[in-house]
Amino acid sequence: MSIRSLGWTAVGALALGCGGGDRPAAGAGTSDSGASGGSIGGQATLILFFDTFTNEIYTKWFDAYAKATGVRINYQSIGSGGGIRQFTEGTVDFGATDGPMSDAQISALGGNVLHVPTVLGAVVVTYNLPELGATPLRFDGATLADVFLGRISKWNDSRLAALNPGVKLPAKDIIVVHRSDGSGTSFIFTDFLAKVSPTWKSKVGSATSVKWPTGLGGKGNEGVTQQVKQSDGAIGYVELIYAISNKLPYANVKNPEGQFVQPSLRSVTAAATAAELTPDTDFRVSVTNARGAEAYPISSFTWLLIQPQPRDSAKGAQIEAFIKWMLQPEAQRMAADLHYAPLPVPVIELVQKRLAS
Amino acid sequence: MTTTLASESVTQPPAPEPPSLELASYGDRVFRWILTLGAVSIPVLLGFLVYELWVGARLAIAKFGLEFVTTSTWDPVAEQFGAFPLIFGTLVSSVVALVIAVPLSLGVAIYLTEFAPKSVRQPVAFLISLLAAIPSVVYGLWGIFVLIPILRTGAFPFLRDAFGFLPLFQGPIYGPSMLSAGIILAIMVMPYIMSVSREVLLAVPDTQREAALALGATRWEAVITAVLPYARSGVIGAVILGLGRALGETMAVTMLIGNRHEIAASLFAPGYTMAAAIANEFSEAVGDMHLSALAYVAFLLFVVTVLVNAAARLLIWRVARGSGVGSKAL
């Protein structure tokens, strides 16, 4: 997933952009004759994104949007490292990302960027303890951090046992598995751990790649999953959608209200509901460890990045039209069908208000 | 080295040509210039690549200097970077690969050229060459799903029981490890070493074999005393080719090596390689220093490759002294 990884988007033009440059010469009257077959001004939207996380939903949306409006959106995927650079340099018109841009990156753009939340993602803790059967394990943030710090190295550790009364934990070594590639999944997960564990914050911090104190690195969700599946006593983290579609066991995690919450579309959306968004928010809010009794604590927004003052106003209008469409209940339902947690209604209204202004 | 080779081959016409021909044949001159351009483009491209890496790495070079090569911290959050475990992992996994692949592929090459019935030779050689055409991500997936379970439950415990007194085979067995990566690399470089060695052995004149046999040598002794020494420089060249491939291999390695920035004596422990680190982190690296450190790693990988190849050529020259099959090609 990618919280950071998602990527970047360019609106149209640029890739077709050279084409765009030629087009006026080719005759404005037939400007919709672009290879994309787009019927509006011949402009296609080119979205560049990276990882598996938002991949499916954007593909689905673009397809549905093309059927509904005739505007075809082309997309590519690159990492957010290159994506942010291209967005900053103006070689792409808009982007999609799992991780918000930093203040420094935004000031490099003169502040001309708006994060538009699209759906929510979550990271789940998965493990391989066949003796547990279907009973989900329970973790709290501090314990989870200590497991990933290597301070808790046995499954029958007293702290784990205290969190899981009635569960007979085996005396096995804990094998920690983490992502080896830079990823938004790691970003969300370490963001959560840094919030709940001062030691994690000072020793490791949060980023798409960090210095893992212990464990093995698996490449991608599938690398982590295979490693966990194959090692008795392993623990790892993957994105929720991946865990659901691969039927992995995952743990309930304690939120700040003291509830052990099972990750699900509802509890992830609840995390966003709990986020306190002021009317002038820039939407770059972290919803990990959010308040709210039902909120799953390892959740995050993903965003489209757009320029409030677009270089090309026609393109800007097209992007806006797509975002409005995307926020409709129908489009958000498509997200839920694919196991993406839809935005809570207040957030949608806030975004709509912001777009209108 | 490359530069001189390239420019020599370009600027040395085979023989002085009569001027009339030069003038007459416009097409020849165009053709020659096109070829010159092609040949010159290689060193230019290489130089440009090195320059770009250098520029990209400048930030990290200024901050870490040569300590980058000897330190082991890799912390993107604190922006502290050291590549020693990566260099170590790259070299060790390649050495493991060669230790496994060289005897195996040389054995196959000898069998195919000296012992195998004619009907077997071509099909087997063809099949082995096919291994080279498999994409490395497929090797990686195969490694995760097939090889690692076999190694973890079968081969590794056996090695630990039999050779556990060596530090190489101690410690916990996870599956992904330096040894797993070395084994997959061995499988990947085998076709190269095998194919080239086979060609080299085929090029050994029959008189060598006949002379040895005439002196009363067995087939085996003929191979050892007459064929292999004659072919050694070419065989070393084949090994170097495989080594080059092993040093730079990325995808399959990162899927099997465990990706841990650490140096361990045990081959069962996870490790990391330079190419794997670049592939894993580059696309998501947003910090300037992080990017620069990765470029520095790429630069070092280039340096290591050049050094290893230079050492290998020296070895060939010393061993072969310009005689024997294949030495001229190298």
C-alpha cells in the first residue's frame, strides 16, 4: 500500500502533452481527436500511481467515470519519491499518494497544493500461530511496538498473555517480518507505533523505510505474507485489503478508548469520523490512533493531490469534475465493494465545500 | 580500459586503403562513421552513467565520505547511512553462488563435451541455456514458494546437523538467508558459466586429447591434464561472466535474502545486497540524503564490479599468459 506510495497523477496532458502542444496547430475544432478518445477537449487525465493499495480503486473509478462521462483517464504508476519530484517540477498535473507531502515539499510548490481525501486504508497485524485457531489475537500499541523493537521475543511473554486472557500462547520465538521496500504500509504502521511508543519514536521514527530494530524484510505485501505463512511464530503487517482477500488472520488492536477493535471497513471509516477536521483543514491529518470507541487505530486517508490554482484552467476544471464524481455515494460504494473503506459523510461534505470555494 | 579497446578497434583500419577507393565509395565512409559513432557511444554512455551517479551521490559523499563504505547504520529517518553490510552481502552472496555454480556447471560442460552421447549433448545444452531466459522475478517467486520451504525444512537443518561446528551453519533458520540467495543466484548464473565453458571446451583441439590418450591417460586424466589446462583462461572468463551477473542481480535476491542491514557469520542469517537495497528503497525515497545515499550505493556497486572484473582479468593474464583457448577474447 502505499501510503506514501501511491502515487502521482498527472493530468493529462503532459504525457499526451506534447500532443497537447501540437494540438492547437492541428486545429482547435477537432481537438477532441486525441488518441484517448476523450470527448472533452481532447484531454485525458493521466494518473500516475505506484502500489497495489489504491491501484484497484482508481482503475475501477477511471473505468466507471469513462463510461459515465466519456472522459478517459490514463494512468501510470511510479513511486511517490519520483512522483513528488515530478509534481513539484510541474511535469505532472496531479498526483495520488498514501502519505501527505511534508511542509518543506509544499513550500517548494509555493503552497499551491491541496490534499483531497479519497478513500481510507488500514494496516493489519498478521501472524502465524496455528494453535490459536480462529481466535484473533489482541494487541495494544505499546506491546506491538515492543514486539517490533525486539524487546518481546517470546509468544508466551507475560504482557502478551495479559492482553489475551484465555488464549494459550505457545513458548515460541517471535519472528518479526517487515516490508523491505519503501511503502505506505510501513509509513502508516510506523506512524502508529511512533504515536503509542516513545521508544519507537526516538529509536526508529516513522517513514516509508525505517531502520528496523529486528526481523526479516519481505518485498511487498506478498513477500511479508509468504514469510509469515512459512514461519511458525512469525508476525508481520500488511494492508487490510490484502489480508482480507488472502484470508490471513489478523489481530484486534486496542484504540485510545481502550477498545480492542477488529479491522474492518466500518472501523476504519470510524477512525476518519473521529478525526477532528476544522473547516479550514488542509486534510493532511493522520488518523492513526484516532479517538472514537469504534475506530481502528492503524488507519489512514489516501489523497489526491491537486493544485488549487491550476496552470491550465481547463484541466483544473476536469480534475474538479472527476473529484466531485468520485465523492458521490455511488462511487464511494464502488470503493467499499473493493474493500476500501469509504470516507465518512462529514469528510465528504467538507471536501465538497472546499472544492466549491 | 573499455575506452582504449573501443577506440583501437575503431581507429585502426585493417590496411591502408587506396585513396581512390575512399573517394569513390561514399557509402563506405558513411558506414564507417556510423560504426564509429556506435562504438564511441558505449564509452560515452558509460562515462555519462558514472558522472550521473557521482552527481547524484555528491550529497552523501560530502556527508559520509569513505566512512560510508565501512559503517553499518542504515537509518532513513535519522539520515544516517553506511553501506558496509550491503557490500558484504553483495560479495558473499556472489561467492556462495560461484562456489555452488562453478563445479556444477563445469561438470556439466565437461560431461557434455567429453563424455555424453551425441544425442544428449544438444538437448541438454539447449535446456540449460533456456534457464538464462527465465525472468529473475520468476526465479524469485519460485524461490519463495518452492525453494525456501525445501531448504528450511530439509537442506538447512541437515547442514546445521552435519556442519554445525562451522560458524557458517549456525543460528536460527528462517528461510530467507544469505545461503538461499546464493543458491538462487547459483541457479541463475549456471547457464552462463555452463554455456561459455562448453564452447571453450569444444574449441580445444582434438590433438590435445589424442596426445594425452596416446600417452596412456584415461578419458578422465586426459580432461584433467590436457583439456582443462588448455581451456583454463576461457573457463575463468566464463566464471567472471557469471560473477558479473551475480553481483548485479536484484529481484530474485531481494526476494530471498531477508533484507536485513546486518553482517552475520552464519549463512542462515538474512543479509542484504547493494542492488536489492536500491531496488527496494529508490522509488519511495523522498529525502534528498536518502536518495543521494542510494546513488552512492549504486556508485559503489559500479566500483566493486569494476574492481572485481579488473582483478579477474589480471588473474586470466597471469594464469594463461596469452595462450590457450579464449584468452584472446578476454
